[in-house]
Amino acid sequence: MTDCIFCKIIAGEIPSTKVYEDERCLAFRDINPQAPTHILVIPKEHIASMAEITEKNSDIVAYLFERIAEIAKAEGLDDGFRVVSNCGDHAGQTVHHLHFHILGGQPLALTMA
């Protein structure tokens, strides 16, 4: 996708503060953090959202969650962390490339926004 900001980050066209990268995914710090630790984890394959997960590509979700656990541990989020994925405009998804937010580093509110 030529107009996807996350695809441009993956391609190195837009800089990011990388936390983790391998052949299947990239994790980087959010430029507008909502918690002391706020990291985005994205697949390198363009998938628009959770709504596009199918039997053919669902393995990427398990793979990303394995990396999320490793990243949270490396970031010292031993007291807990939250993982969020907004799906669609009504849910607040602003970049239409599947991504998961890792939020932590302080007690997080229990209410839903």
C-alpha cells in the first residue's frame, strides 16, 4: 500500500523509534504516547484491521502476540500491561494497517472510553 503510513515506516521511508524488528513484524514507540510505555506492534504484511483476519493469515496474530509478550518483558512491564487493537473508524482506528498498542508503565484506568 503506497499511502499507508505504517507500510512507509516498514519500508524505512518514515523514521520510527524501533523497539523490535524481524522478518514478519516491527515494533516501535508511539509518537503520541498515552502511557509511559506505548509501543505499536505491526505485521510487515499489510492487513487493514482485525476485520481482515482470515484462516489464511491468522497465524500472524499469534506471532504478534508472542512478540508482544517478549517486548513487554524486555520493557520491564512486570506489573502488567494492556494490549489494544482498534478495528474500524467507529472504534477509533486512525491507521488502517493492523496494529496492537502495548500500554504500561503506570496503573491504567479501568473504564472504557
